[in-house]
Amino acid sequence: MSVVKRKKVFDNHSHIGPVPGFAYYGLPEAVKPTTDYDTTEQYLKGMDENGVERALVMANYGYPDSAQPFTLNPLVGESVQSTDRLFGLIWVSSLPKDKERTTEALKLVGEKGLIGLKTTCLLGGTFDPSQWDEESAELWKMILSTAADNDMPLHIHTSPGGGSDIDNALALIKEYGKDVKIHVVHMGGGVSGHIKFVPRFFDLVEEGYQVYTDSSWAVGFGSTWLLKEIEERGIGGDRFLFGSDIPWSDFASEYWKIEGANISEELKENIFWNNAEKLYGKHW
């Protein structure tokens, strides 16, 4: 039975494809999501079960090998070409060892349904332009110029600490966010990330930066704080999009962060559907 009661839900952040398990944090056994969507058919079935009309999919990752997500770019491309319910993100990397892979991946730009780029610094590198070496800067500029020239949103993973730390993400936005639409996944990642990100989110919007976010993996009061501030300030409501981060999160809990929030029905409709329609409208 569907957990969703709304007529229209667009999931702006989800993953497709098999990923091997890994013994994180020195555990004796490998860990992986409880439900992977290894094929297009499995993913579409999951959408139906959750009451999702449309979704933005990207390579499933989480295995400590930066080459692994690139192997799923073909599945993303095949999936989005098989149905008008799906759009896709192209996986790219700013790591010099992935230069050839990223160069090849960017050749996919222009293919039907592939409307943005996705990257992380979980496996090395940093979002902060002041810390880029010459090779990394070359790759970053190739990624960012492709996004800007093709009006493609860039999804960036954020988490506490490391190269994906929200401070580094904010530095990237300040440098390039007026030319590139940058989607800050996870609202900064963790309580400390939310505390740093939420106030700056409104500053960035007011200053003309093209910043977007979703509340997947948001913890504690983070998402309700941001939603409350959006309504009180009257800005930013068009920059918040619903994202489930399936299979790394639980759809019902991510859905009810929005549906159960004490905010207007108008804002909920914008988050669940209208904002995505405006952001990706030219592809519909």
C-alpha cells in the first residue's frame, strides 16, 4: 500500500543500481541498504509502492571506490530513456585519477532525460576552491562550465567533516553559485551542518546565488527549522525540493518530514511537485 496520499510527488534525489556491501567502520561483516533498486523495473515498482509520479535518479554509491558509480551511468541513461517518469543525473568526479572517466561521462550531456550532474567528496578531494590543486581545479572547471553552459543543476553531497563538509560546499557556492545551480544534498549533513547551512541559505538566496536543497537525512530540528524560516521570511520556498535518498534512507520518514510539518499546504505542494516542475520544466 502506498504511504503517499498526494496526487503528485516528485522525488528529486534517489539512487538506482546495485552497489556492493562494505564493512564500514571496521565491522566484521559488510553493510548495504536493505532495499536496492538494481534495475529500472525494480525502481519503477518502488515508485508505485511509494506513490511517486516522477523521480530524479542517479548512480547508487557508497562503496569506497570512486570508479564504482561511473559503472552505473549507463543504467541511469537507459532508465530515463525508457520512461518519461524519470530524469537522471550524470555521475562525475573531481579526483585526478577519475579524469578519463569524468571526461567520458560528460560526453553524455545532451542525451534524452539526463538533466544534471552529481558528485561527492566522500572519497577524496574538496568542494573548497581555495584548496584545489592544479589538476583538481582543471577538472572542477570542466564540470562547472559544463553545468553552466547547459543549465544543468549540480547535486553535491554534504556531510559533517571531510571534503564534503558544508563549509567547503558554501565556499563552492560563493565562487560559482551565480553561474551554476547547486543543489546542496542533506542540508549540510548532520546537526552541525544544519546549524551552519540554514541561516546562510537565506543569505545566499537574497544575494542571488542559485542554491537548492532537500531534507534527506536531515536530523533533529533541521528540516522543520528551515521550513518555518521559509514561511516566516517569505523567501526560499522555491529552492526546497523533496528528496528521499532511496535506498540509503527510508521513504516514509523522508515524506513525513514535509507532510507532517506545520507549514502551509501551498508550501508542501511546491516542495513535493511545483518546484521540480519549474526547475526541470523545459525537459517536460
